[in-house]
Amino acid sequence: MQKASTHLVRDLNRSAVLRLIGREGPISRADIARRLALSPATVTAVTRRLIEAGLVDVVDQAPSSGGRPAILLGLVGGAAHALGVKVASDHLVGVRVDLDAEVIERFEYPFEAAHPAALERLAQILRPHAQPRAESPLILGIGLGVPGVVDGGDHSVVSSPMLGWHSLAVGALLEEQLCVPVLVENDVNTLAVAGRLYGRGRDVEHFLTVTIGRGVGLGIIVGGDVYRGAHGGAGEFGHVSVVEDGPLCECGKHGCLEALVADPALVARAMREGVLRSGEGIDRLRELAEANDLRAARIFADAGAILGRAVAGLVNVLSPQLVLISGEGTQAWPYLVAAFNRGLADAVFPPLREVAVELEPWDDGKWALGAAALVLRATFVTGVDQQSSGRSVRARLESAAAS
């Protein structure tokens, strides 16, 4: 019994040290001992074991004002990898990253999300990428970003009108197929996570990421972390009703923001008004606006004004430090921005007029990187993800440290 208790304490110490180095390294042994209230001898023994396992290494020396400089320890980035995948209705984009979130590989495939065997096809696509490789024998897990509502339970049930997925246990099904932990999140939340960890959001604790394009999405960062709401549905900004008896939205309601300002809505209006011919789409509408076609310009301007007023409502309610506008729809931003700014200024609460609104260049890879960050966060930040998949991710790295 005493021996088992000793092993448990040793494992807990090793896990705590590994998480601290991953979260805040490079860090000295003395700082580790102080932060975790462990003895210097215990920290020395634990870090020696982590170095022998190839998970931690000496990365630098701290500046010294006299005496021996402290040795700083950091993770070995290549000791483990994670996958991040953004799923859209017609394609997917993925990245493979190391523990430092450096992109090792990027991949993209056509993908028919509405197909009855979509998840089997998704598993088939991801299987070769999820295999261990010579440069990294350990895959921690897969982060998956999807448009729609993702519940907070262990099975990651997804409801997405855009993908044609209804109460689908995506996480559990993929874990069974791929034999690695799978963390599923709303795709705009993954983009917000990427912004928080690696982008403009690093400098602020409270910000919003609004996306436009195929749909309209919202990621909410409060106190440095994603706000998901009680049922995982926070951020369905596109399905806020903005006009009574407006156009039909794919969610089944009328007058949603998405049904007025998303790319398909703009194309539908342009077809009704004879601006576009059959078979033409959003690219052609942008071309016409660039060529100073007044009807095309009016369609974008009307959408920009509606979006600006809607974003003002978010600012009024949430009082963020920053709003980032992103998504593939930002390719039309030159034709949206003037009306957007007027709509925002007209509707925002005067004391909040100084909230910064910035354009974030569109890149599917950022969404995938955010999905991969779900895995890295689950590995090193306790309390962020207490789902079984998140615990499994941590256990995989900790088992490597124990081997």
C-alpha cells in the first residue's frame, strides 16, 4: 500500500511539472519548486526523468546578476504532435503541429459533409495523418472545428444545419475509428482560440471574433478563455433575428442575420435583381462591385450596414476590448466597410465608441491551428477541458513521461 501511494505521488508530481513547463516554460527548476510547492530535490529528480524521456530539455540560461545562472527548461517541441482540422460543407483543411504549435504539415481535401457516410470518409482522410511518424512517435489527439452547436459532453454531439449533421456524436465516432482522443469545438471558437494564443488577441483578455462568408459566426473570449454557454451554443450570432418575416434561413427561421448578410444571401438577392446570371456566384458579385457596378455595390453596402448595426449590439452587451472581423467573406471588405462603419457608429452606445474593430486576414489554416490548440490546451492547462477526451490527451503525454 505504501509503495502504491509513493508511485501515485511521483506520478502526480511528474504530471504537474510537465504541465507547468508546457504552459509557462522556459522555466527554472527553482521557479518550478516555488510554483508547485515541491522540494528542490523532488524537482531535480522529476525533471531528470522528463529529460531522459525526451520530453523536456535545457533551452537557455536565465540572466544572472551574480553567481551561477539558472538553467531554464522547456518542452522538446517534436516529442509529440497534434492535429487540427477545420471542416466545411465542401472541403476540410488540417494542420499537424508540434508541442510549440509550429506547423509541421498542412493538408486540404474535398469533403462532402452532407453525404450519409461523411464521418467514415472523414476518418479515412485523417487516418494516415494521425499515424505516429519517425520524427514524433506520439500523436496526442485531434482537434476538430465544425460550424454549428457542439455540446459539452464526452461524445461531442454536433448539430450543424450547414453540414447537414443533426445530433451526431462526432467525437465518439471518430475516436472509435482512429483510436486517438478527438476534441470537437465550434469552428469560430477555434479561430478565436488561435487569435488568443497566436494572434491579435494575445494582448487582450476580452475580445470577439466575428466571421462572415458562407455563414455568420461569433467567438467570444472572456477573461482569456472561450465562453461557450450552458449548452455549447454561445456564438450563434448568425441566427439572431434582425428583421420580421425576412428571407428564410437554412436553420428554418425567417429574418436571421445570416439570411441577410452571408454570401449565399447576397448571391440570392443578386440573382433576384438580375445582377447575376445563372451559375454565377459571390466571386462574380465582387468583380462587379470592383468594376463600380452600382447594383452590386448597393448589395454589399446594405449587408455592411446590417452587419455594422448587429456588431454594435454585441459591443453594447459584451463591452469587449476588441472586435476582429474574419472569414472568407472579408474578401469583399472594401465594398462592405464604409456602410459597416456607419451602421456601427449609428448603433453603438456612445461610451463604447472607442472599442477597436479590426480586420483579420482570412486563412483557413488559422482555423485549423486553433483546432490543434484545443489539444495543446487540454494537455497543459487543467480545468480547461474536463471531458474524457481532454483527460485522455493529458494521459497520453504523461504515459510517455512514465515510460
